[in-house]
Amino acid sequence: MSTSLEAFASPARRLPGDLAMWFFILAELTVFALLILTFAVAQALQPQLFHASRQLLDSSTGLALTLSLLTSGLFAALALEQVRQARASRAAWLLLAALLSASVYVLLKLGEYSHLAGAGLGIEHNTFFTLYWMLTGFHFVHVLLGLLILGWLAERCRRRAYGPDNCSVMESGVLYWHMVDLVWVLLFPLVYILN
Amino acid sequence: MTIMNPHLKFQSQAVAKPYFVFALMLFLGQILFGLIMGLQYVVGDFLFPLIPFNVARMVHTNLLIVWLLFGFMGAAYYLIPEEADRELHSPKLAIILFWVFAAAGVLTILGYLFVPYAGLAKMTGNELLPTMGREFLEQPTITKMGIVVVALGFLYNIGMTLLKGRKTTISMVMMTGLIGLAVFFLFSFYNPENLARDKYYWWFVVHLWVEGVWELIMGAMLAFVLIKVTGVDREVVEKWLYVIIAMALITGILGTGHHFFWIGAPAVWLWVGSIFSAMEPIPFFAMVLFAFTMVGKRRRQHPNRAATLWAKGTTVTAFFGAGVWGFLHTLAPVNFYTHGSQLTAAHGHLAFYGAYAMIVMTLISYAMPRLRGLGEAPDERSQTIEIWGFWLMTLSMVAITLCLTAAGVVQVMLQRWPTDGTALSFMSTVDQLAVFFWLRLVAGLFFLVGLLCYLYSFKQRGRATARDEAALAVSA
């Protein structure tokens, strides 16, 4: 107990990444929280409609999406660890792996979107699908931004721009990516599973 | 500009002065036309056919936009050199553009007043590229093109200053806001035949200005003045600015959806608009916290009390006007009844005054004493008169807002709510609201008194305050 308290109080303990990124994440989470709340309230008001509409989604696709994002998050975290140990080129490869894993998510999601659109289950179909498209679409845009960030970080790592004493930007980027992960972990059960 | 002004860090900042002076002249014009309209609400044929209601309204709203643009430009010319730590790229260009913009503005307003609108459209060749006839964007196409030219020259001027100089968060945010202002104005040139589609693009100008990029401009101006009057570290101020900007953009851009209710747009906008705009008060609340925290942490007692009061006042009034009064009718189920009612007018008045009129006056209050060579602050007497102006205008605007809110509630009850066939027609409803409109007119007169008070506060002769002479002696 005392050691953990000491660790907490030690001057070496600092906030990873830029404070502004934390503020940004807080703001983003607020928006997602309101979206999730809206979904939950709408489901409580129309339980049958939500139950029936959810059957039209493939939950195994949802699971695959979740796994690809989580794997990508793991690679990003490992990359940061490598940067902290001054092994930037290894970090660049790990970031590339994160990028590939996230691309699997993008491809699967695009496949799902085109399948739903083809089946006439567009954003105007019913309340469930309006909210499905809004929530996952808003998240999808964040994933696309994340791809850009991961690619940019990989390039910077390849050029050895970051090191153990200079990794705040890298931390901020990875923090953003974990936020995108975290939100999806909440969205997956909410949209695909919970009845 | 031949005489050195010791109170300016860079002499080229002086070009801001004509912009501020002209902005305040137009502001006075806006208020006079507001009073004419206020009376026309209850005495319908007042000044008819000399100045019909639609013309008075057009002049009132267009003067508002133009004086705020003059204010923003003046603010940029004042703060960009100081932030970039170098002289303005071309003071001469700034002065030329001032005269071009002022002449175009005056000619356009005279056109509104002395030529029937359809005649003005014909005279200016509107049929070649029809852009006229939409609220706030009534300017003849040729004036719109002039605005684009002035904006390009202006952006070039401050952009070059910034590129060659120091880049700070404040100047980058200001620049982003001003570029956004120019870019979104371009949608005013697209005017589809289909009215529902036209509304999309129209709101891309109007909404993405006031609930998007203008918030960046406001944030940057506020941060600049707060650094100056409190002496708080730039780093602290910049963190706040990041949060405000992020929240403004996340909520504001998709919040555009709240204008697409019941106009023939897809129903998904009911959800998008309600959810995202419900969070639009957050950046305004962050600005309130920002201003009061910074003033609380201040490292010095700035002699310009009035500027500090404006800085705090603009955040609070903007939070109520834009944030709270916006939220009142932004949720789709509520807006179903309140869409385009007097509640919208109540929100519009307090939001424009609180967020944008007041932030421009905040910067004028801070910069004008220096631009006039008076020092850091005008003398005590002038400041007291200015503070009277602040309270008279602000409280009158609150009174106007409350009158219009009451009128809006009664309007909804009489005209929108009843489903059993007892709902009144629009004109019968307006007759019932006369008492609120009379009260609003009285509040408007008090606003004019406040504005005159404020303008009178500039009367001080050009002589530095004792405190400032001492400061100058020390620095010398």
C-alpha cells in the first residue's frame, strides 16, 4: 500500500501525452456519452422495434470488428513501449501492424455498411437504424482519423523522431487511438448484443 | 502615422483604429433601424412607404453583420502583429481595403434605402448570378464579390504577417477562424432553385459562421485580451483555448442539423441536430470558466477596469444568449412548436449581442486607449461612463430578450399548441402580443441611451493617465 502511494507521489509520475489531448478526449467522450444515452432511451421507448432490428445485424461481424480494433490498440501500446525503450524502428513496424489491423476494421465495416444499404436498411429506415448509422458512422470517422494518426506516427518513428525523453506527441496519438477503442467496446454490446 | 505612438508595440497596429471607429458608427445605425422596426411591430405603418418593415429589417441585420466584420478585421490588425511579434505586412493595403469595404458597405445600404429591392437586383445584374433575396445575404452579387476581394486581401495581409513572424496558438486560432469565415461565405454564391436545398447552403454560411468559425475568432480575441489584462501565463490560456475550440467544432458543425428541422430535409437531422446542438452550450460555459478563472488568477491589477468587465461580461451573456436560450428550443420535440417564433428572435438578440457585439467591444475597450495614445486605460471618469454604457446596454438587451421570450411563449400557446381548432392565425396572435412589443421598444430606447453613453466615454482628450506616465517614465 505504502509503495503504491509513494509511486503515486513520486515526481517521476507525470501525465502521459499533452494535457490538451486529455481535454479533447474528455470532450469526445461527452459527445459519445450523449449519443449512447440517446440510443438507450430510444431503445427503452421502442423495445420491440430495437429487438427486431438488431436481429438484422450480424453479431459475429461485430465481434470481428471488436477484435480487430482491440488488436490494433495492443500493437499501438506495444509500439509506445518500444519508443520508451529507445527502439524507434521496431515501434514503426508495430505501428504498421496496428494500421493493418485497423484497416481490417475499416474493410469489415464498409462491407457491413454496403450490405445494410443494399438491403434497404439505410439511415431513414427506422429509429434503430437512424441511431445505428449515426453512432457507428460518427465512430467510423474517428477510426479514419486514427488511421491517419497511426500512419503519421509510424513515419515519424521510422525517422527516429521520438525517444524515451521525447514521446509526448506519440503518447497523445496513442491515447486518441485508445479512446476510439474504448468507445467501440461500449458501442459493440449496446448496438449488436444487448436486448 | 508620422507621430510615434508610444503605447503601441508596433506602429502598424494603428490601422485597426479606423476599423473600430467605423464599426461603432455602423452599430449606432443598426440600433436606430432596430428602433424603427421595434415601433413598426406595434404601429405597422410607421414611416411607410419611406422605410417599409422589410427594408428596415434588412438594414438592421446587414449593418450588424458588417459592423462585426469591421470589428473582427480591426481586432485582427491589432492582435496579429503583436502576436506575430512584427509589423503588419502592409499597412497601406489595410487602409485601402478599409476604404473599399466602407464605400461598398455604405453604397449597399443606400441602395437598400433608396432603390426598391427588385430595382436594386436589376441594376446590379442579379440575373447573371442570382444570389439576392435571402435573409442576411441580401447584398447585391457585386457587393458579395467585393466582400470576397476584401477578405482575400485581408487574409493575405495578416497571413503574410503571421508566416514571417512568431506563431502562437492565439494567432493560429484567429487565422483559422478568419479563413473559415471567408470560405463559408462562398456558399452564398450558390442559390439552388429548390427552396429546401437552398436552405442547406444558406445555413452553411449563417450557422457555420456564428456557431462555428466565429467562435474561434471570439475565443482568440478573448484569450488575447485576458492575457493582456491578467498577466496570466500564455501556456495556461492556450490549454483553455484548445478545449473551447475542440468543443465548439465537435458540437457546432453537426449542430447545423438543428436548422434542418421541418424544412423538407430528411428526418435523421432531427436526431443529429438535437443531440449535437444540445452540447453547444458547453464551449460557451467553458469560456465563462476561462474568463473568471483567469481574472481570479491575475498577476496584476490592470488599470483598464472596463476592458476586464467586458471580457467577463461577454462570456456570461454569450453563455445565456447562445447557450441557454439556444438550448431552450433546440430539441426537435420542442422546436416542433417554437420553430421561427419570437423565441428565435429572443435567442438571436442575446446571442449576437453577448457573443459577438460584446467581444468586439471588449477588444475595442482594451485597444482603443492605446490606439488613441491615451495609455493603458482611459481616465477614471471615462471608464465610469463606459461601465455605465456596459450595464445599460447589457441589461436592456436582457430586458429585450425577456420580452421576446414572453411573447414567444404566448405565441406558441395561442398559435401553435391548440389542436382543437381554436388556434389563432399569425396576425391575430401578433395583436395579442402588443404589450410585449411595447415593453421591448422601451428596453430598446434604454439600449440606445447605453450605446450613446458608451460612445460618449470616448470623449476624453488625448492625455495619458498619471499611472501610465509613471510607467512610461520607468520604461524610458
